[in-house]
Amino acid sequence: MIEEKIFFENSKNYFTFYSLDSNIKPLVVIVPGGGYDHTSKREAKNVADFFMNLGFHACVLNYREELNSYPNPQEELAYVIDYFRNNIKKYNLNGKILNIGFSAGAHLVLSQAIYHNEYGKNSLSDGLVLCYPVVSSDKDIMHKSSFEYLLKDKYSEELLDKLSLEKHVSKELPDVFMWHTITDESVNCLNSIRLLEQFKLNGINCEYHLYPKGSHGMSLADDSMVDGGKNHKDSYINQWTVNLKKWLILKNWI
């Protein structure tokens, strides 16, 4: 297996490229969760392995080795996408880039996509996968600590409004696959439900799965969890990966 770690300039943050072979394939850029406080291991290399077995090259973004405030994480993700767009031949890519984010990582993925013109000229991916996403700054449903860790001393009503992503859905967003659980104890499922409503209103093609049970941070919900408890392995929730594979086939990714 090919593995290459690339550090951002003057930063401890980095991204890692993984590949099983040198065949030409699409790329998936994986953004783990962690509440903008850390980069979760449970949604990193294991997810890369899953996608490589589906026929992707993979990249995992470690964006919280340094706890820089907004918009640094968004700029780093934009850099990664732009970097691979400019190095298609070097990494044996076919030019298509899928972006998947978990929890706060999903907020990063979607915010970067919505405001991609602010963060990088060539940084809009060709598809988005949002897993139990942090979305809204509405005080009734917000995951407050994520916004606090992201904004730090920039915490303000103006930026909270800007980063309440259901309010700013762009019509140019690519197709989306999204899932959540009703019983998520950390990120209220109304985050993704409100986002789905705006996808519908703005004509964004989205496949959405809402499962009746399941805790937060379940990742692939299988044995690949490196720091998950027994409640994170669930064959029922793991069906989201089966549905995702079907969606990827439907959308001609694989």
C-alpha cells in the first residue's frame, strides 16, 4: 500500500494519501469528526480502507493537530482539494473528488463547499457525504462546543449566522448522501433534517437515511472502530455503508 503524509506549511496539521495500487481512480477526501477539538481516529484510516476497497484512492485530513480558529480548517480543506486537482497524474486520479465528513467534520465539508469561492478557486468537490452532521447554530439544536472550538475568540452572532449552514445552502452544491440517527445524543438529528429541507428547496439532489436508533460517532459501525465502545458496533447502522455503495454505483463513482 502507498502512504504519503503531507504537512501544511508551518503547521502540525497534515493530510495523508493512501492507495492500494497505481491504477487511475477517483479520490475520496475524508474529514473525521471531533467537535473541532480534535481529529477523531474512529473516522479516519478505517474509512480510507473502506473506500479503497470500493475502488478509490483516499486522503484523510488531520486538521486539529493545531487548534486554529475559523477559517483555517476550511482553508486547509480547500487546499487539499485544490492540491489533488493540480496533481492528478502524480496520484493516478481520474479527476473526480468525493468529500466525506463526520459530525463537525461534516460541518467543515459542507461549509467549505458552500463558501468554496472564499477558500479556494478550484476546491468544490464532485460529491458530498455527510454523516451525523453538525449544521445549525440555532440554540435549540446546536452542538455549541463545536462552534466554540471553531470560532474561539471570533465567536460572534455574525459568524454563528454565517456558519449555520442550513441558512446558506448553495444551488451549485454537488449531489449529497447524508445519514443520521434519531437517538443521536450529541448532535440533534434536526440538524440534518433542516438541512434536507433546504436541499429540497434549492434543488440539491440528496439521498437521506434517518435511522431510528444509534448513538453519536458510530462511523462504519463495525469492527474497524479503533476507539469506539461496544455501542458503536451495530449491523443495522452499518447498512448505511451498503446504501452508500449503491448510491456510488448509481452516481457512476464506482
